Amino acid sequence: MKQFLKYFSITFLIILADQASKLWVYANMEMGIDEQIKLLGNIFKLTYTLNPGMAFSIHLGFKYGKLLITMFRLSASLYICWYIIQSVRKSAPAAWIWGWALVLGGAIGNSIDSIFYGVYLNNAPADAPMKWFYGQVIDMLHIDLWSGVLPSWLPIWGHYYIYCLPIFNIADVAVSVGLIMVSCTFYPKTAAKH
């Protein structure tokens, strides 16, 4: 049991840090670029924003798309949890398991927003068919290499204020770092089958 707990402890810590940071931002900041908190000059800031879709605010483009995204996150979280247990039992490399534990923490962190925030923080979009499962994910970590209003002659994005990099959260960082760890860890497929 101890062997599983050490990996799932990082998952729990990611969820805790992610939710604490999101709720702090919700309680203490106003949304938008005018209310940013500069942490490292103009480069690294806290900017409170909501993401109604999935990564990079991508939408599936139909009424129940967000519900499908949320159900996928839940299914993926359950599968990753099972996979971590199997990997521990098969003595997979520690970096491989730690990577998946980070991905799991991030997936659960953003799932909590999607499932509950529409109801408890009342942040579901106005056109959402229901509040449960339609909560918007709170993002706040902003690395601002460049941002500004694009010229009006540009099609689609002209007149819009854009950021060079997306605004993200601790759950997103955990998923990204976890996937990098997994992709950089040698774990032969033949070992995974035994």
C-alpha cells in the first residue's frame, strides 16, 4: 500500500495546490488584464480569466460539447489511476509513474472546475444547458512575452487583444510536466505487457 501512496500523494498535492490557487484568485482578484498582479515585472503575472472549453479554450462546437469534454476528463482520470496501479505492480520506472501521477492530478484539478464551479461559483456560461458539468476552468498563470491589440486589417483576429502564450493554471502545468516526464522515460512496451 505504501508503494501506491507515495505516487498518489503527488496527485493529491497537485489537486490541493491547484484548487487553493483557483479559489484564492476567485476570492481576491477581478477578471481581466486591468487587474493583473505582477510577480516578475511584465513577464510573469497573475491574470484572472475563465476557460469555457479545454486546453487553449478549444470548443467542440455543439451544445453538449463541454459535457463530452468533462466526461472524457473523468474517464481519462479513472483510466490513469488504474494505469498507475498497474505500473507500480509491474515495477515500471519511477519517472514514468511520477509523470502519470502528475497528469492525473492535473486532470482531476480541471475536472473539479468543470463539474462543480458552474454551480458553486456560478461561472457556467449563460447559454450552457445546465450548470453542473459546465463550469469554466479558472486560469491565472500568465507568462507575457508579448500581448496587445492586433491591427484591424488582420482577418479574424483584427481588433482583438491577444496574448503570445495562453494563460494557464497549476493543473495545466502538472499535465504538461507529467507528459514530458512520460515521453522522456524509457519504458519498453514489452515490459508493460508482462
